[in-house]
Amino acid sequence: MRNARKRAEARIGGHLKARMISGLLVLLPLVITLFILKLVFAALTAFVLPVLKEIPVLKELSGGILVFIATAAALLMIYLVGMFTTHFIGRRFIHIGERLMLKLPIVKSVYSASKQVMDTFSNSTKAAFTATVLVAFPHPGALAIGFITGTILNPEGKTLYRVFVATTPNPTSGFLLLLPEEDVTFTDITVEDGIKMCVSGGMLAPKQYAKRSGPLPPAADVAAQP
């Protein structure tokens, strides 16, 4: 009787534990996203609100309306900055600003790390990775997630794949491997899912992957012969 009771308690405990973990896995990314968005908008509106309060027409408005206007102004500011950076002059100004930021002792570390993380998830970085592959790394028998960044010719004229193996959970650093085609296993895992696997330490991963044939070396990566 006592053993049956213990088994029932174990089943109930296991059921509750599994459901709690499943709920956390669903809610935690949402909570973190909302928290970060709240911090970002709070920081932006903190700059805009004092300016709005100095405008005579807006002084009589309630705090809630001022916050709404400040949020809209912050969104507009983000949009204008985005437009500004797409032009040549804007990119030059941004480049000069980044160089100044990277010269400040404390600011340099924070700005550099945050920019690397943002660059990792930008469309340009994803476009640089053409496929998600598996390679034997760091020793035979072990498999590591890698991303194809292109091809290169060795001295004998054989085409090698350039494979970037990212570190976990910081995919902004990693190892560059030059491997022949027979040492690279192409998968159907998308580049975005591959990055998610690296950042999450494997917690966000597809249930199954399939092998696929690798792409032919692009003509642009092959040395032109007269």
C-alpha cells in the first residue's frame, strides 16, 4: 500500500514538474522579451519626456498622454535613425561615432559586446551563412554545428569549404575550419535554427534533422583561369 502511494506521488510530482518546465520554456522568452522592450522604451522616453514637458502646449496634458507621445516620438526617432544610416553620409557619421565609442575605456567593452550580439542576429550575418552543417569537431566521433561561409582553393587546386563553428552561448566567437567536401555533412537545419541552437546551448533545437547534398562551389569562389 505504501509503495503504491509512493508511486502515485512520484507520478504526480513528475507530471507537475514536466508541465512547470514546459510552461517556463514557453513563458520565459516572452517575459525576457517584454522586459528588454520595457527597458529600451523606458530609456528612450526618459530622454524625450523632459523635452516634451518644456513645450508650453503639452504642459497641461496628463502623464499618461505624455508617455504615449514620448513613446511615439521614440519610435519615430528610431525610424529616422534607421533611414539616416541607410545613406552614405549617415553611415560615415555612424562609423565616426563608433570609432569614438570604442576609444572610451569602460564604454568600449559594453558597446563592443552589445554590437557583436546584435550583428550576430542581423540579416547581413545570416546571409553570410549559406548552410548549416555538421563537422567532426573537436575530435573524431564528436559532431559540432557549423555554418558554411564560402569556399577556398588549396595549393593543389582542391575546393575546401570554409566552416565557422560558433561557441556556445556566445556565437560571436568560434573556430574557422577549412574542410574538404567529404568531411562536411550538410543538413536541412536552417541558419536561423542553427544560431538558436548555439545561443540556447542546444535547448532550442529541432526534434530531428535530415542530411542533404551539399551545394556546388560557386563560380565566384573559384580562381579565374585564362
